[in-house]
Amino acid sequence: MNDHEVIELFRPLLSDIRPEDHFAVRKPLLAHYTSITTVEAILRNNEVWLSNPLFMNDMEEVRFGINTGANIFLSSPEVEAACGDKRRLEMLKTAFNYFYSEFANQHVLDLYIFCLSEHGREDKDGLLSMWRGYGGNGNGAALVFDAGKINAREESPLIIANVHYGTAEERISHLRKYVSQFSEILGESHIPDQQLHLAAFTLFERIKLFSVFTKHRGFSEEKEWRVVYMRSRDAGKIFDRMFSYAVGTRGVEPKLKFKLEPIEGLTETDLSISKITDRIILGPSLSSPLALATVGKMLDNLGLAELKPRVIASTIPFRAG
């Protein structure tokens, strides 16, 4: 077996990712709730900023999945039985611990996330909980993007997918299932010793993917989707030029400043903010005729007058206290 064939053996670990959930199939509208200042910056610079989870509350969710999955693997009698002897077991564990350590000490620094909320096509108001939590307490705006106008290739370092929610027990159950599947494939495949590291890699990548795209069910009303950059998928270092930083109230933070422009071989040739923006919703505390007119003037100044007909104001009767 060559290396690709070994990795392909473990493709069943991805079998619970349903094709009908893929953004290109569902073609959802995805809203990014934020401050009006950030909206202006996105439009002015034609870029969105992906954040590192170390600087987000979501890091606890990622850490939960990674650490729990690793502990299940390292203590699994199924994995031990699949290896056949202690020597192969130790080789497999050593490889897995290497990938775990590499992520914890290096790649987690190059993991970036952009958060969005699935938005109903007839919804002209947005979600009050999202306005309160992310949209400047009603004084911000929501940029609503049309995922149907984004064609991301499979080889892209960016993954766009919806978040799945569950209790801690439900998420642990999923991780146990992955380890059981992995053990069954490993036991049947007779993978040579020198390729065991590839088996460890596929399992760790599945655990990582699960960890990044799952959260506690208490967040389920957010209906979150994520654009995620993983350095391990960017062999050509195409995104290195986008690594940057921002200075804010929490000090200096790493950012991936993704330009909404064509990237040869990865995106379509006409990617732009004008193409993918379906509407801009002003928050319920910013929904006066004066605010609408002023945002129109802002778009004129930014050379984005074509977006003016897409600006609407939320009618939720909420005013920040």
C-alpha cells in the first residue's frame, strides 16, 4: 500500500458528514453579527478577519474535544487489540502523541475561525440573542452572505461547515464511536509498521475536525456555521501572506485577514464582497431613517453603491438600555 491508500482506508471515519449538509448543497444565507465599525472595515478593506480560538471562548470547546478524544484513544482496549502486540501499540501511540503535541504547541496557533449564523431567507430582522451577544447590543449590523455564491474547492485550506450541538455525554459518545471505527479498520488492514503514523494522523485529524465543529447544546440557538483555516491543510502556504494581527481591548491578537478576492486554484475568478453579500441588516437600536441614509452615504464613499438597495433595518422593538 502507498501512503494515500493507507489514508483512504480510514475514510469511513468521515461517513457521518452528510453531503446534504454541505454549504454548497444547502446554499444557506450566513449572517455575521458585529459592530458597525467592523462592518465598515470589512467593506472598506474587502476582507474578513478570522480569529484564533485561543482568544475566543470557543477554545474550551475545542480543548474538550481534543483532550477527550486523545484520552479515549490512549486508554482504548479496542485499539490495543487491533494492534496485535505491545510493540505496534507503542508505535501507534507515539505517533498519535506526536500529532497531538504538534497541534497543542504549534498548529493551534495557526487555527483560525470566522463565525456566522444561519439566516432565514425571509428574515429581515435577525435574531435578538445574536444582536445582544455579538451585534453591539442592537447598535451593530449583520452582514448576510449568500453561501450559494461561494465555490470552495475540496483542496482549499478553508473548511465551511455548520456546527453540531450536543451535551458533553453525546459528544463523548461520538468520540468513542470514532475510536471504535478506527480500531476495526486498523485490525482488518494489516498496515505495515512504517505506515502506522498515517493511521494515527487520520484519527487525530478526525478528532480535531469534530472538536472544531461541535459545541455544547446551550449554544444551539445561534445556528452557527464556521469558516475554519487549518494550517495542516495548507501545504503550499498559500495563506501565509494573510497572517497578521490586531490591537484591541484585549491587547494584541493574531488574525488571518482573508481578502475577498480570487485565489488561483482555490476560488472562482469573480469572488468579491459585492457578489456574496445578500443583505446588510442594521441592528434594532440603529434602525432609524437617518441611520439608513448614513449607511447609504458610507457605501457611496466606499465605492459600493450597488449594495445600497440591500440595506434594511431590523424591526425588532428592542433598544439597548
